Amino acid sequence: MTLQQLEYVVALAEEQHFSKAAARCKVTQPTLSTMVQRLEEELQVELFDRTKHPIKTTALGEQLVKQARRILSEASKISGIVDDSVNSLSGVVNVGILPTIAPYLMPLVLPRWLEQFKSMKINVKELKTKECYAALSRWDIDLAIIASEPESDDFDGSLLYYEEFLGYVSANYKTDMPDKLFSSDIIADKLWLLAEGHCFRDQLLRFCQLSQRSKFPISYKEGSIAGFMHLVESGHGLTFIPALAELYLSSEQKALVKRFAIPRPARAIWLVYRKDYMRERILQAMTQTLRAAVPEEMLTLAREQSLAK
């Protein structure tokens, strides 16, 4: 039994397809199939039911896969310890980031990463919160930049900054005050919101106590913040944007921004990672560069702000 065989078994259990598992492990399908079969012969058990489509693990296979994940996790610590002491800021780091954070944070932090991590390759992938945790669990990513604190004891995190939610309101939308937005101003029928699964949406719905039962005849399910902003600019309804987005707005666009009345909703942005991630120097450097990239006033929660959870 080898670590490589265990890696192939875990990949096959998660992908449920030989070709996808082989591509993930960067080997040919016959190689992966042969190695898995040799392990089954060595253990004299059947780990996968190949008659099912997609492929399913057997009951015993499920137990072995769980143990294989633990073994691979522990084995990865060895290279992590060496990398952190010998090549502290080199190698490859895979980062997951929410789609509601990436477009506004990445242009700010990219110059700092290029300057500080000259010997390191950083792969960035946009993922929703649940996808980030799944990818962290599989070691597909090393770090995740998300809008909530670690969700279980398997993960740890560093608080990066606080980001306020802003209203983006069309010129013909009526509110109680010209320069402030109240929860009572928000009409579900005129609100453009991201699809379910985005914590940006869920946090705002809870804060504003909205059910989002819109009777508007047009439903835009998989839109983006940028797309909703264009709808608002054309004179239709309102949406919400994160505070960093305001840095990229023209003077005409800034005229459509309204801040909430006190308490103003905000979200906490975290750098989350597995507790067994061993590259401490990278964690420290990443945290420092991310915090340095945002305006200083975002590093603390203002008295007028309230966390939307």
C-alpha cells in the first residue's frame, strides 16, 4: 500500500468516474485503474462497485476512504514543515475566494502579491462558501477568502477586514431620505439579488428581514453584482454592492450609492484554512498583504456598523 494508491482511491471516491479521477491526479486512466485494482487485490476486498454509474464506494470502501484522507493529510504535514522552514515563500499556493469579494479585492492585493511572493505561484479560483470548504477538505485549495468565520473545528482563520454593504439605487426609486437607505425602503419586487448560495445575499436578507417573495414578472436568478448594477443604472430597482466596489465607480455611478441608516450592515472577511495547514509563514504573509491592501478604516468595525450574520 502506497500514499499514491491512497490518493487515487480518494480521488475516485470523490469524482465517481475513472477519467475524472485520473485527470485530477494527472495520470492516465489505465494507470489509476491498475493501481486501485492492485490495492484491492492486496487487501483482498472490493472498494468500489463498478457496476454502478456513477461508480460507488462499497461500505468497506467508505471506511477506507475516510482513513486514507487522514493519512494523506498527516503525510502532507511533512512537506509543509520542510517548505515552511527551507522555502518559506516559494512553491504553489491555491486560494479560493468568493465571487462577491474577488473583483474588488484582487486588483488591490495583486501588486502586493507580485512584490512579496516573487518565488511563489498563486492560483486563485472563485468559489462560493460551501465550495471553498469542500475544496479545503479535499486539499484542492490551501486558503479561502470568505465572508464568515470558520464553520467547524477542522478549520481556523484570520480576520482580515470589515466591509459595509451599500445600496445601489436607481434614480427614479423613491426612498424616505435622499441620502440614506432604511430597511423599510426596500421593496422585494424591485430588488435585484444574487442567487441562493451566496452568503452576500443571505446576510442581507436576514439583516433587512426580507423573505424575497418578489412578484416582479422578470426573475434574474444567476446574475452578478455588476450585471445588477447595470440594471439599476438603466433606471430599474435597486441592488446591493460591497464597499470596495465603490472604489471603482465613476462620479455618475457614485451618485446612485446610498448608505444604510444606523446601524449600517457590514460583513467580516476572513482568511480560512485547515488546522493542519503547516505553512505558517505563508499564512502570516498572506494575512499581512490582504489587510494592507484595503483602506485602513476597514480594519476595525465602526461603532455605527453592525455585523450581518
